[in-house]
Amino acid sequence: MTNPFDPQNDNPGAGEQPQSMPPQGQQPQQPQQPAQPAYPQQPTQPAYPQQPAQPAYPQQPTQPSYNQQPNPGAQQPNYGQAPQFGAQQPGYGAPAARTFGTFDAMESLSFGARMLGRDVVQWLIAGAIPAVVMIVAFIFGMVGITAMSDSATSGYSGGYYTYEEPSAAGNILGGVGLGVFMLGMVVASALMIIYSLGVYRVSALVFNGQSFTWKDVYNLKGTGKLFGVIFLTALAVNVGMMLCILPGMVLAFLLVFAPAFAVLEPGRSLGDAFSRSLTLAKENVGPTLILVLLSAVIMWIASMIIIGSVLLAPVFAFAYGHAIRRAQNIPVPAV
């Protein structure tokens, strides 16, 4: 039986060491509280500086930066970048850009005359060939007509006019003469066409710094485009003259440089020769008009002599080529 007044009874189990008490001489261990996790490590709440669900504001790929907006001038020229009306639309503050410069008609004709004089021997030989053929054809034609008329007799007998048929010899001689005349005219015309092509072809050689002989005038190499230009030009001018004189004259004026363009710019097409001649004539109306009128007057005077028009053909070919080179600011050969 225990004494309730015994002081050892104040601590029940005295004399017995509790199981949780450590041995004497060792500090008691602090109790651990596993139920309360440490506050700095809260895995259920992500750190605020790293929020993957919300993209950073400086990097918004769906919204372009205000400082780097697409250039509206490339697709919308009306926003801040208005087109230059003075440069693109003629008549609004500035004239349209010219394709060619200008030239002096008198200088071009003078250049053509000097180029003829520099190689006058070669041009005389080349020009004499069709002229000689034409002269020979005329001679045979006159002989044939004379032979036929002399062999025929006519007169009055008994108050009547009598006429006797030409003799057989007269008919033969006359037929041969007329036949040679017609054949000669065909050959002379063909030679004149070849000569005209050769004049422009040789002028291109001279402008490119090459020399030539009279044989080069009758070389048809590379003259296909030139023939087409000359043929179409002559056809258009003649049709214009038949319909009404004025359209033919206008076409002759506008296409006067087409043959020269065809040989001076071999890399371009046949249509380019016409279009560039049209542009050059429109941009230089005054000089072109002077050049065409003077050429027509000189050719009319020279046509009174058979060989005159043939010899003057190189003058005009060189004159038109000189005008083109001057308008393009390209040097011309020194004379």
C-alpha cells in the first residue's frame, strides 16, 4: 500500500526510467515533427518567377512589335510613300525621260559626204556596176527599136499611105535588142537592191572601225533582217501614198532610221528597228525633218544623172548612222 503523502508518489512510476528518456549523461533529443513540411519548399506551389503557362510579355510572336511594323510602302504605296508623279507620269512637274539625245542634221550630212570622199574609189567601183548594166540595157533597147523601125518602110503611093512590115533581119535584131534591154533592166534592178543593202551593211562595218572593199558591198551575208526592214518600209510608205499622200509622208518620216538601226544594232529584232526609229524621230522632230528634206532635195538633183543617185546612197546611209550614234552619245569614226 502506498503512502499518498510520500513525495515520490507525486511522479508516478518513480524509480523506473521511462522508455523515452535517454540514458544518463546524454542530452535528450528534440522531437521531430514530420507532419509539417518546411515552408521554403512547397512543391505544390510553383515559383512565381517561372510561370511557363504565361509567355513573357517582351516575346509575343503573335503580335508584331510596334517599333517593327511591316513596311506599308511596299504593298500600300499610298501610306506615306506616294509615287513620284513628276518622274513616272509625264506632264506632272517634269518631262518624260528621253530614250535618245539629239543630233545635228547638217553635221550628219557633212559626215556622210566626207565618208564618201574617204573611200571614193571603192564606192565608184561598186556603184558603177549596176549603172553600167543599166546603160548597156538602154543601148540594146535603143538598137532594137531602131532596127525594127528602119527595116519598115512607109510612104505615099498614088495618094495612099503605104506601110511595109519590117524585114526578117530587122525583126530579129529588134527582138534581140528589146530582149537584152528587158533582161538588163531586171539585172540592174536586182543589183541596185543588193547595192542598197550593201551600202548599209558596209556603213555598219565602218562605224565599227573596219575597212572594206567594193566586193563587200555585194556580200549578202547578214542582210536578211535589213531586207525585211527595207521591204516593209517601202510597202508601208507606198500604201500610205496610194491611200492618201499625207500618211505615206508621215511613215517615210518616222521610219527613215529603220534600215540604219537594223545594221547598227544586229542583236535587236526587226520590230525593234521600226520602234526605235519611231522613237528617235519623235524625240528629234526638227533635226529629222531637216535631214529628210535635204536628203530628198539632194537625191532629186542627183537622179538627173544615172550614176549620181547611186553614188549618193552611201552619203545618206552614213548620215543616218551618224545621227543615230550622236543621239546615243556613241563616238563616230574620225574622218
